[in-house]
Amino acid sequence: MRRANALLPLVGIAILLAIWSLVSFLKLVDPVLLPSPLATFRTLWEGMQSGKLGVDFARTVVRTITSTAIAAVIAIPLGILLGSSEKVYRSVEFLIDFFRSTPASAMFPLFLVLFGVGDRTKISVAAFGAALVILFNVAYGVMNARKTRLLAAKVMGASRARVLFDVMLKESLPQTFVGLRNGVSLALVIIVVAEMFIGSTDGLGQRVFEAQQLFDMPAMYAAIFAASALGYSLNLMFLVIERRFVHWTGG
């Protein structure tokens, strides 16, 4: 029974591949626009093994992780600071929500002026978008720490610092990791878009755009699947880290 449940996620994949194969075989869609799954995954495998796709994948990974790390270093301490004082948070809540609602892509011209065409612009815009998401979640997690634990710690004479680090931080960990997962997903989206349109010579976004321009559809779909796999892997990585970290801290 457990083995059958473990295989359930494969059902959707099998259905998708079956429909894709049928549409491709019957040529319900022009084969130039929709290559077969076999041709697409062969291109993906060859590109990751010995082609330029592997290099593009690595470059996107580095940019995404770098921007997320910068965002986390800035946003987590700020989120803790804001969340520990409701008055301070309420005083800047409008600014946080305003900039969090601003499409990060709208900031490209500003960051281009500041940093020029290059990796710094891509990483900076992605870090900006991810930081606001992480900041909001961390502050929310700290503010919604269970009141009973906070009161118990204060009654036992714990200092403000002990309450903050031993109670509030542990209570906010699940929400913090939610912010990190959302942040890394947003950072990946921004990086891929930036690679498409901001003078890139590498990266998955540039690979998708170039393949589309050349009408190399198997390469385009291969790059799209590579980006999807990257996004899924990064989210899964943070989920695993969250579970182990929460377990380690006794959450």
C-alpha cells in the first residue's frame, strides 16, 4: 500500500507524457512547434552532458543562489527586528507592502543605471524581489510566535535577548522557511527573465530565447524543462533543510 502511494506522483507525469506523445504522433500540432518527448529529452540529456545547456544551467544556479543568499542576509535580521516590535513594523508596513507589490521587472531600468549591463544587475534585481518576500514572512513569523511560550519565558525571568533568540526565532522558523522557498522561486523567475533580455551570453533564459529565435524547438523545450527542474530542486532543498533544522532545534 505504501509503495503504491509512493508511486502516485508518477501518475500525473505518465499522463502528461502519454498525451504529449499521442499529440506528437498524430501530428495534431505542427511537429516544428511541438517536438516529440523523445527528441526533447534527448536534447536535454545531450545538452546537460556535453553541450552548452549544462553551462547555462550552472550559471543560472549560481545567480539564483547568490541573489537568494544576499536577500536572506539582509531580510532575515530586518524581519526579526521589525517583527519583535509591532509598533516599528506598523510604521513601515505600508512601505513593505508597497514595494512587495511592485513588479521586480519594473526595477530593471533603475538597476541598469546603477550597475550597468552584467551579472550585478541581474543578481541585484532578484535579491531585491526575494528580500521583500523573505522580510515579510520573517516579520510575520516573529509577530505570531505563540503568546503562551513568550509569557512562560518572561515569567521564568528570561531576558529580552533570550526571549528573542530562544523563543521567537524558533517559533518563526516555519514561516521563515516559507519566505525562503518563495524568495528563491521569485529570484529564479527574475534571473531567467533578466537572462533573456539584459545582454546575457549565458544562462537558461538566454538559452530559451536563443532557441526560440532559431526555431530550435527541442532545445527550447529542453531549456524550459531544465529551468523547471532547477526551481523544483531549489524548493525541495529548502524544504529538506527546514525539516532537519526544525527537528534539530526541537521545533
